[in-house]
Amino acid sequence: MKKTYLLLVNLIIAISSYAGTYSASLGYEHINGLDYKFNLTIYTDTINVDSIIVIKVDNDTDTLYKKSQLLLNGLTIVKYQGIHSFFNTGTHYVIVELNNRLADINNIPNSISSELTIKTYININPFVGINNSPNDSILLIDTAIVNQVLSTNLSSYDIDGDSLSYKLKPCRGANGNSIPGYTFPAQPPVFSLDSISGILTWNTPLYQGEYSVLIQVEEWRSGTLISYTEREHFIVVNLGSGINNTENKLSNKVEVYPNPSSDIVNIRLKNSKEKIFEIEVFDIFGKQIIVKSNIRTPSSIIDVSSYEKGVYFYKIISSYKEVYSGKIIVY
């Protein structure tokens, strides 16, 4: 749908059926000429989601259609797509406003009454060339443990080979404005995002609860900012699974295979003299799924055939009193 002019694009999405939205991201792909496909991903806590989302583009409307819906550890991840045709080149700002957030997010006052809003800036310029937004390479939900360092890689992948940089921004509410009273989970340097690597570090969470942060991913080409996209990231801080998202001491100590798996996962300590004493498996919210004790062998098997599709975390305690942790993906 072409417009007579479009210097500012406001995509406002109202999803009244959502019980609560954890996180979201918006990206785009260049199709042809001035045609772009928008890709919206939403994490929510209900399976009752809309199949069609009406979006506003200036004084007109357009539509995103549900393309997939995946149940993941009790979450629902929904992907929407829609093609929009720009009439002219230039700079365009895209705002996606979702209703509503979860209740009781620690760093957002009255979070259930606050919209979840993300923003995208696009520079369509023949001198810049064709551009596609970076792709999410991670889940938009992380887990952390009280009094343990969280270090998680939030970097994206750019198919055009553009340079990427990363910024922490206050979460947005109505009309794309910063939420009044919003605070970061902790102040720098305790809570920080490396602008080059995209590694988020929290050293260390002090309180259990749920937190939201906004990550702005900037694209640079020949030293010029050509686009940015945003994704809101959700962090769940638990009291004591004993693991976080850092796969510590893993690469030369433990083998986990096949991973991903839909059946069984083999876990083996590479040092045959070291024995597995205990294995625990947790879901993405830190809830313990299984515990196997007194194994006393270098290897063990975890049956994941009854698990929901998604990401799980394991913790191994060895006979050397070492603790190893990492991720298992079930498909």
C-alpha cells in the first residue's frame, strides 16, 4: 500500500487479548524497490493471541498476519509479518505499541498499565543501498540468580555485514515515550551493556523478581548510522537454581550431545577420572524439572522426550566438587 508521502511512520499495534507481554522485537527485510516486510516477535503468557494485527501508518492502516505460534516453557512466542510499500525514500520512524505488560515488573511502576513500545529508525537512501535489519540471535528472556553474576550475549547478526553497536535505553510506554519512573535494574557499572560486543553484565542481582530493559541495536555503514531497531528484553531473577546463562568451564570439560534434541541428551565429563555426582535441570524461569543424585559415573543420560519445546538449563556437581552449567535445547 503506497502513500503519497511518508517521512514518519507510526505503527501502533493494540493487542487487547494479551494477558501479559514479556518482551518483543521488530525487524524488517527489503523485498523489492520500496517494499519492506516487517517481522514482529512477541513473547506473551497466553495462547489466545490475535491472528491479524491492524497497524496504523500515518492516516491509513495496514496489516500484520500471524505466521507462527510456539509454546516454549509456558511462554507463547508469536511471529507476525506484513509487507508495507513506502512511497518515497528518506528517514522513517516505526513505533510498535503493545497492550499490555505483565504485572509487578520490579523496575516499571504499575507495569500492567504500561504499554510495551519499541521503535525502529530506517533510512531509505539510494546512496546507502539496500538494507535489512539485524536478526535476533537470542531468546528475549533471560534468567539470573540472586548474588551471582549474569553475563549474557545479546549481540545480533546482520546479513548485510554492517557494523553493529548496542545501547541500553529506558523502556518506552505510550507514544514511544520513556516510562515515567522507569529505572534500570541497577546503575552502571553494576548493570551495563558493552556497546561493541553486546554482552550484558549484571554484577550482581540482589533481589528476586522480574525486570525489563530496552536494547537498541544500531547499524553503521561507512561510518554512517543507517538504521536502528529495538527489542525489549525480560530478565527473571530467581533465588537459587545455582546457574545462570554463562556456560562456565564447559568447552573443555563437558560434552553435551545431541543438543538440540527431542529424545535423549548425553552428558559426559571429558576427564574420565571425574565423576558426575548430581545433575539438575531447570526451566527458563528457574523451576527445577528433575534432579538425579548419586550418579557416580563420568556420563549420564537425560530423557527430554516429555519436555515442552524450549530452552532448559542444567547444573552438574562433580566428584571434584566442580559445578558446570549450560543450556539444553528441546525441539
